[in-house]
Amino acid sequence: MKRRVFVWLLIIATLTPGTTPFAAAQDEGLKAITLSDIAVYAGPRASGAPLVELTDNMLVRVLSTDPSGNWLRVEAVGEEGYIEAAQALILTPVLLAPAVTLTPSSASATLYATPSASSKKIGAIPPGGTLRVLGQREDWAYIATSDGLTGWVTGAAREPAASLQAALVQPGGDSAPSLLSEPDSAAEVVGALEGDQLVHLTGQTRGAFSEAMTTSGAIGWVDSRLLSPLPNAYVNAVAGAEASLALYAAPSSTADVLTTLQAGAALTYLGRPNDLWIEVYSPAVGRAYGVASSFGPVYTTATVQVPDSNVRQGPDADRYDAIASLGIGTNVVVLGTNEARDWVKVLVPFSEIDFPYRGVEGWMAAFLFGSADTGSDLELDALSVIETGGD
């Protein structure tokens, strides 16, 4: 097999949104990072006494902008007010951000608290590790790792790689699944695989085989029947939940506890075996089960399939104004659905909002995500109902 040579230290992979599990909270909306020490004012102007002073490299929640787009209305340290838009880096929502894989031949990448090599070291990303680039500041990238850490890394390459899709290896027959040098069951085995092991599919197929890359960076071919792509659906652990924020080996409180979770951690949603439990995938422990009341609504991403698709302030075209008009191919984070499941609430990429002073979240009709030619990537049935009653 012809081996790929990865020249860059970090390879940006333009992933289909949501195809790699990332434990980063999605329920807190759009975020930004301050680029200097700045003041928060009551209105969109630098007049009067500041409500609060923010320091450089501080994370804030973006609520909207003023009509000019020159000021951001933000929430920070318990206050709501305005900061100058030029003094903040607006971050791409995690599920819509480009993914990066550290090459297996490189050393670990250090994660820093600020865009400076002299700042506090938060952790290290091992070779083969994946992360999402949420924003760029000169030669530094603000990233989210698959285990929920966020911070700054340097040296990110800008060379796009092929699309990848996360999948789990399934046990197969009498023999263990293997990574093969060629798309042939008689080919040389270049690596052993285990059931429920995470691999990334490159999109290359040949006959009954798919090309895959392990998290350590090994590339080979796997029998496609032994691969189960991870669904594009997620849940977050909920702060203050009555049940323990724990993952179990089976849907029973008497089963072994595999790990405990931090509030806000996001997991891939696999399904619901009954009303009390959900099945999830965790990068740390693999397939697991959690008490349903310990998690928030199921969310996903989807691609707009209809031109000039309106995003509205509420789930009704007659009652609510549009805040944006999105073109075919625009990706959005889908936060949930109304009770009738004909509208979905979305987090819109900031660059796509036509009237940002009306907010950064809105509602879209579900039919806008499907077409006769391409179908739909919106997993509507998996979403949680977050709007009940009449529209």
C-alpha cells in the first residue's frame, strides 16, 4: 500500500461536522476571547463608568451585537454589557470548527493557558490526538481537545487533509478485526484492532473494505462490515443533576462505574435503551451508559439544503421575524426541536447572521435541511424536544 507522508506537524482535516467525538459543552452558545484588557459598558459606546473590567484572554459569552456590528453584547463575570468587537476573537462553535490531528511521527503538542510559551501549561496532546481549531490569533490557535480541555497551541499547519469520519470497530466472526496493508482479506496485517476501538475513516473504499486511521496514526484497510460509524448526535452532562454524573458498564445502577464526568462534558449519543438510561460513547471509556436525567437535550449538526433558508426568532414563519438567510451548504448546530418536530432551534455561525443585533440563536423549519437529490443529514428523531405547547 502506498503510505501517506505527513509533512506538517499538525494536519487540518476538514471534517464533516460532528464526525469526531469532542467533549466540549454546546449549551452555552457563542463564545469569544478578549484580545486585550477592556471595559464592559452598559451600552454600545465608550461612555460612562464601565460595568466591569475584563483582562486579556478572558472567555465571554456572545449574546448579540448592536446594529452596526461594532459592539458585542456579552455576558462575563455575572454582568451583561457591551465590548468593542475589534477587541475580541469570536470562536467557531466546536462542532462546526475544523479538526486537527497530531501526526504520529511528531512529539506531543503543549496546550497553554494563553498564546505564549511562557504561560501556564494546561496539558499535552499526544501524537495521533485530535482537536478542533476554534480561532486563530497570529501564529497561535485556540483549540478544544477530545477530552474537554481548551487552550492555545502553536505551530498549526494549514494544509487540508481528506475528510474523516469517526467509527467504532465491531468484533467479527471467529477472528479478531485487523488493520490490513491492502483491501484484501489475505493481505499483511499491519495492526490488531479491538471491539469498540475508535478509528477514523478517510472516505476511501475498495470493494468490501474501507481505509481507516487509528488514533495512534496507523493507516490501513478494514472490512467495512466490521465498522459502525458514530452518529452525529451529542448530549452534555448537566450541572446540579440529582443523579450521579457517572458512566456505567450497563444500564443498571448496580453495574460497574467506568468513570465520573465533569458538568458540561459532551458525549456522543448512541440511543436510549429505556426511559431511565441513555447509551453514549466516551473517548475515555468507549461505549457506556448514563442516567438520562444526568444529561441535557440531545443536539446535532445539519446542513442547509434549500437556498435562502430563513432563521427566525421563534418556531413560526408568520409570528417571528428572520434574523438570517442561509445558503445551501451552510452548517449549523441544531440544539433541539419543537414538540411537533417541524422546527429546530439552531446556533448560527456568526458570519452568517444578517441582523446580529437580534441574537445568535434562532429557529428553522425542518424541511430546509432536506432535498430530493441529496436527502438530509438532520437526525430529527434523535433530537430532544426543547419547545412545548403551541407555536
